[in-house]
Amino acid sequence: MGKLEFKNINFSYPNGYKAINDLSLTIDSGEKVAIVGQNGAGKSTFAKLMNGLLRPSSGEILLDGKSTKDMTTAQISRRVGYVFQNPNDQIFNSTVYDEVAFSLRALKVEEDELDRRVRKACEICELSELLDDHPYDLPFSTRKFITIAITIANNCDVFIFDEPTAGQDAYSISCLKRVIDHLHGLNKTIITITHDMEFVVENFDRVIVMSNKEIIMDGDKKEVFDEDEVLQKAYIQPPVIKRLCNSISLNEKLLLVDDFVDYVKKMEGKK
Ligand SMILES: Nc1ncnc2c1ncn2[C@@H]1O[C@H](COP(=O)(O)OP(=O)(O)OP(=O)(O)O)[C@@H](O)[C@H]1O
Ligand SMILES: [Mg+2]
């Protein structure tokens, strides 16, 4: 569960602005995919097309083999959870508990089951101590975790995180990493949109690069961060270890601090 197929998708906003041009790709269930690219490339638009908030002007999207044309937005978003770039666009209840419970109540989930799901989702997102708090009394970073908890409580098959590390400190980013690992362990499909390349290399395998309404590269992170021309076109600065390797002309596909340390130790051992 959680496979998405996009077939020749085009999308224009009501004012006529074309934001997505002939986009085709497949994201398999259980994949961890990062969508990166310059401001205005069409990343968030693409994400909203994935969960039915926006509908393609032409082309077709399949969710687990079934065309989303035949599904309501509520039916799609129940399975494809989109965590907005800005949590304030999503939150309107007066307690954390009620916010996370809201869509389950709308679905008339039985009260014991609802309570279990809300508490479990809040535990995963480290919100258990805050259930009675007003979301707007909590920091922006915590509000982002409330919106993540909503998708977890809904037991979505696909999770889309739009700029999840923006405004998050190191502790919150480590919490986010634990949430992603938890969902990956459940074989959920996890998609992020981000400008944070360190977050990409630490948590994701496949990287899709968007530039000016189109996908200009789609591949394993080691291949993508080796394509200087693609990165320049999409205004992407490679992760710091990659830049370090480039600056000392080290022709190794290293992306993580740990990879670099292992490489140095290996070289030391050869001396
Ligand atoms: N409601 C709208 N009506 C008209 N144009 C829009 C609307 N929303 C977005 N756009 C335009 O569509 C293009 C793609 O926007 P989108 O938000 O998908 O970009 P993005 O890649 O997510 O950018 P960022 O990295 O800044 O979040 C932009 O040029 C944007 O101005
Ligand atoms: Mg965006």
C-alpha cells in the first residue's frame, strides 16, 4: 500500500499560471523520496496534486493502481497525508488532543479506538505531555509535530512532509528522524520536500530534482549529488561533505560525516 504513479501530469492554477509540465514518475510503497529544487519550481504544487488538494489539468494519478479521478479529495487525503509547509494553515482546534482527533471524529471512529490512535500518534511525536495545551500557545516547531501526529493518527499509507526541518532546532530534527524511522519500519511511503540537503542525505535514498515545473533528475542520492550541472540548474548547494570532497578534489561519493570518517580511517590504516 502507498504506491503512487503519475502519468503525464500537467497543472495550471486558476489564474492560468502553469506550475507543472508533463510530469511522469512512479513512487513505490515503502520508498523514502526527497523532492528538491529552487523556490517556485513546483514542489509544493506537486505535493498537493499527490494528496488531491489540487487536481491535474491533464494526465492521471494512480494510488495503488486505482485512478484518483474516481476518488474524492477526502478519500485521497485519508491515505496520502500532507503535512503543510506552514502548520498554521492546518491547525484550528483549541487543544492538541482535539486537533489530532478531529479527522477521526469526522470519520466517526469509535471512541476507544480514536483515543488509542490519538495518544499513540502524540507519543511518537513527543506530544504526550501537551495534549490539553492550546496549539497556538506552543512554539511553531511543536505545531509542526501536531500536524505530523494528525497524519500518523489517520494511519495514512503515504506521508508527505513539506519543509519539515524549517524552523526546527537540532533536538526537533532528531525527533523528526525518529518519526521517519518509525514510519519506514511500518513500510510507509515517505516523501519530503526540502531545501535542507543534510536532512536529505541523512534520511532519504531517492532524490527527485525539480526545476521550472519539471523533473530534471531522479535517482539515488549519490548519483544526484554528483551531477554538478543539475544541481546548479536547480540552485542546490550539495551537502557539506560532498562540498568538502569537491574542494580537496577527492573523487569519492561521500555524503555523510560518518562516511567521511570511515574513509579517513581506512586511508590511515593503509599508511
Ligand atoms: N494559488 C496559486 N495561484 C497561482 N500561482 C501559484 C499559486 N500557488 C503557487 N503558485 C505559483 O506556482 C509556482 C510553483 O509554486 P510552488 O509553491 O509549487 O513552488 P515550490 O517549489 O514549492 O517553491 P518553494 O521552494 O518556494 O516552497 C510558483 O511560481 C508560484 O508562484
Ligand atoms: Mg513549497
